[in-house]
Amino acid sequence: MLKIAGLFEVFEQHGEHHWVLRDWDGQIMARNGGYITRTAALQEIERLRVTALTANVVEA
């Protein structure tokens, strides 16, 4: 089943930054953490977004 990402959340916990990817129903699809800065977490999200868009173009 293909699931569409709905929301990225970035948050800080215990001095580290984390991101969570949720679908439109609020279910967690992916997560990662341990980034020193919020900017590093956001850069990872952007890299993943570009990778996914590129994969969709190649597949089509």
C-alpha cells in the first residue's frame, strides 16, 4: 500500500534534535534523531524530500 507523507515534525529532546514523518492519519512513517542543530535535522528532511521526488520522476 502506498502511503503519502503528510507532516514532518522537528523537535528538541535532551539537547538533541529529532524529526518525525507522519502520514495524513497521524501515524509515524519514519523518524530519526541525534542531530546537534535544528538546521541539520531540517537539511536531512530536505535531502529525503528531494530523493523521494527524484525517485518518483525516474519511476514515472
